[in-house]
Amino acid sequence: MQTFVHQARPAFGKAEKGVYVPIGTAPFLEMCGQRLHHRDIPVVPVLHVKQWPLRAQMTRYVEPMLQAAQEIRRVLAE
């Protein structure tokens, strides 16, 4: 979580211009597909529907999204 928070911060000078550019590269990969909890409620971060189907440059999200599907099934089965 700490890695995501650090890498997802806007790059210096961009936020003042109203532009979001993360400090890290693809910080969402740190969280995508993992089961987290917020106030005892399970949460599984997934890509936004507008990014589906995955484009060629997003193939690194295939495994995290498969993991997300498994985690969501587990949560629903509990």
C-alpha cells in the first residue's frame, strides 16, 4: 500500500498545472487484483471498464485482472 501511495503521487509541477502524471510507472499494478479491506469490507481494485479489452501496451495487467476475478469469486462465496 505504501509503495502505491508513493508512486501514485502527482509528479512535481504537474498538479499545479491541473495535470496528473504519477511519480512511478503504472503504480496501480501494486494494487490491482489484491484483496484489501476497508472497515472490514473486502475490496478488490480492478481496472476501469473503459480500459477493457486490454490494449497491447496493457498486457502486464492480464495476470492481476485474473487474480482479481479469483478474489472476487472468493469474497462472494464467503
